[in-house]
Amino acid sequence: MSTPDQPVVVGIDGSDSSIAAASWAAAEADRRHAPLHVVIINDDPARADYAEKAVQKAAAKCRANRPNLAVTAEVATGHPVEVLLRQSAKAQLVVLGARGHGGFTDALLGGVSVGVATHASCPVVIVRKGIPTTVGPVVAGVDDSPCSQEALRFAFAAAARLGADLVAMQAWHEEGLLAVPLTPADREQVEREIAQSLGKQTAALREEFPKVGVREVVQRGHPVAALTDAARDACVYAG
């Protein structure tokens, strides 16, 4: 359980994508009444000056847009995933850009974001390239697993803070390339069972967050494609 004094941590690399992530992180920290910690990871002494300027520039931008937000900045050394995982143990949220194209191309963002999201001690938000949308629903991809329940809880809380609706979505498809296609009757039965399971997964959270409008969606298709499409116009995706 996170506490308000735990920071929102954002990892940057100086790229436009990471600066967008820092801006999103600042807004989220403000909503949570939490401090923001901006960190860049550098192991090359020749790039020390660039790293310091990049992290201070990002922190200054966050302060300028939100003068009441407490912002700290750090140049850390070590492996990016390891550093961010350590920081996640003391954070309530870690935020990263989806792809890095700055002075530390691929040193922090991109593939590293997957490693952090997989092993972090707190929720991780990956801000996609471009300007994050502030409209649209929060979309949660669920699969009836314990991790999925944690993601669903995060999505409900995010929707409540943002005043947004929530789309709880479970995608399914026949397993394996050689799987025999289901008959229409069997397909309907599978979708009814998934819909019932989805309803059970959201029931307690609906009661806990009564002001969040919820739409449950069961969709046949590959989960990656279905959830990516559903999240295209979302303000937050959790999964």
C-alpha cells in the first residue's frame, strides 16, 4: 500500500518521449499530492555534463508548470533496470517513456521499460510517444489472474482521480495455430462464461469506486492487437 509521502519516480533520457513522460508524471504526482523524483542514469563520465543538464531541465519544466509540486532531480549510476527497480521499492509509481531517442538512445527507455514494468515493486506507467491524451476512458486489460486484479484496482483508482470512465476488457482467442475453430454455439458459450467472470472481477471494485462508470467488454481476437486497439484513444491503459 503506497503512502502520500512516497514519490512518483520518472526516468528520463533527455529525449522528447521522456520529457513527455516527465510532464505526465508531474500531473499525476500533483493529482496524488505526492512529490516527484526525476532520475537519469549515466555510467559514462564523458556524458556527465549532458546528464546533469538534461535532468535539471526536465525537473525545471515540471516545476514551472506546477509551482506547488515538490520536485527533486538525480543523476544515478548503475544498470538502468536495476536502478529503477531499486527506486520502485520506495515509490508509489514509476513512469517511463515508451521509446528513447535522445542523448542516451536505448540506454534507459524502450526495452528497459519492459524490464522495469515486469519486475517493479510498484505500478509502472509507460507514456507512449506523442502528447498523452487527457480525454477518453481508462482501459484495463484483465485475465482473472492476481496480477490482473492489481491492474484493475489501479485502473479504477486512476479513473476515479481523472473523472474518467473505465473500460474493463478481456480478449480471448482459440489457443494455437492448429486449434480447431469453435462452432458459433461454443463461441457464444465461451463469451458468456468470460463475461460472467469479468463481472465478478469488477463487482467489488464497482462498490469501492461507485462514481466510476464501468463498461465491460469481451472481445474475440489476439489480446495484444485487441488491447492495443482499445487503448488507442484511452487516457490510461492498465494491464
